[in-house]
Amino acid sequence: MKNLNRYHKIAALLSLTLWSVQSMAQQDPQFTQYMYNMSVINPAYATADEGILNLGGLYRTQWVGMQGAPKTGSFFAHTPVNERIELGLSFTNDNIGDVIDENNIYADFAYVLPVGFQSKLSLGIKAGFTSFNANFDGFILQSGDVSTDIAFNENINKSFPNLGIGAFFFGENYYLGLSVPNMLSSKHIENENGISATGVQSVHYFFTGGYVFDVNRDIKFKPAFMGKAVKGSPVALDITANFLFHERLEAGLGYRLGDAVSALVNFRITPELRIGYAYDYTTSNLSKFNSGSHEIFILFDVDLFGFKGGYDRSPRFF
């Protein structure tokens, strides 16, 4: 019975892994707190806050309780060099069932142009590479071990370059962004020995936006959205509504079309440090097999020259 249960778990993991690899042509890793992870999505993201280095990390464990569910981590660093040029670095790791492991490392360059009296337009480009690994060691198939199936008898380890572009229109209380973070399509698993390619990195299009409304002196309302589109897959849409209290506590709800409802909360511990948490309750058919998704982030701002001690950032920013 134990061996049978073990086989069922491995079979479930294998099925989810194959489904996930095929889905790479459809969706990049998703984030509920996308507004705090904008550097990863859009190379044109800009703060216009000279002398401040923005550091951030986010970790997401998806579909808790489901065998082989994805786990995603990201890190970014971003700073303006002067009033026109901003630079950034980002790293993202996506792990599926300890079988599929993908890493993305990028450097960002953004050029900021004044548009009107209070608005700015940033144009950006990102360049870097992706490493993709699939490890089938230890798989037990119905036919036996991995040597009995040519689809799984060799592990995969590939790296390839990529480019991304974006535009970011913003002011003190609003932003709109349009980006393509991965412009180059690439196949992870080639046609070989009669096996069809199943892992394709397709071009994703992101459209983001947000606005800050002053409810009163102590409360701000911060709606935001993110749309994501890729050929061969339905458009994904996230809508979020947060309230910011006394410039410290932020809380709200989110909805991902046809997939999940979310609760978000973050707290500004010091002027430089903010931490946050989000929980997704799955509303799709997968809700029967998991207890939801969890996501945490930490943001830290470094005053590089010590000129802005105790500074107050725009409510648009993170």
C-alpha cells in the first residue's frame, strides 16, 4: 500500500510537471503583489527619486498542499543615476515540484523624459539570460524507471539570452505601464527521437496601472490592475484595491479573473523598511486540491548619500 501511495504521488507530480512545462508557453510566474515587484515586470519602471537605492525580495508558494506545486522567488535592485537615467537588476527563480527549475537574471536601463508639468515617460530595456533545468532522476513510471521512456531518460540543462522592453508613464499619484519582459521565444525541450517539443517560452505582454486617491488626510485609496496576455492563452487580469492608513499600514483585496480572490496587507516599519503578505484563495477547479497560495515581500530603501534622512516617498511607490 505504501508503494502504491508513493506511485500515485509520483504520478501526480509527473502529471503536474508535464502540465506546467506545457503551460510555460502560456504564463510566466504570477504575483499577487505585482505593484511591489514592478522592476521584474517592466524595465522602464522609474522612481525619479535620486540618491535612493531600492531593494526588494518576494517569495510565493502556490497551491499549498498540491504535489509539485510552483514556488517562486524574486529579487530586485533599482536606483536613479541622475534625473534622466535609472538602472536596475532583477533575479527570478521558478521551481515546479523540484523537477523544473528556471532562473532569470536581467539588467535594466530606463531613460526618463518629462511630459508636461507633472508627468514623466520612461522608456526601458532589459537584457539578460534564462537557465532552464529539468531533473527526472528518481522518477518511477508505469513502464519502470526513466530509462524505459525516451521522453525522460535525459535531464535538461539549457541557457539562452533574452531581451525585454517597456514604457512607464507616471506622476506623483498615478502610473501606467506597458511591457514585454521576454521578447525572444525559445524552446526548452526540442523535437528529438520522435518526442514533440513541449516547453516553449512565449512572448508575454503586460499592461499595468494604478492611482492614489486622497480620502482624507490619513487615508488613501490605491486601486491598481495588471493585465497579462500571451498567444494561445486567455487574458489574465488582476484587480487590486488597497487602503493606506497614516502612511504606514496598507490593506486590501484583490481578484484574479477566473482564478483567485486575495487578501493583502503590508506595514511600513520604518521610513526605509516595508514588509507585506498576501493570501490567495483559489476559485478555479484546483480549489479542491489545495489550501491556497501565500506570498511575502520585503522592501528596503538605502539613502546612498545620506541627504534624505526620514524622507517621505510618493504614495504611488512601495
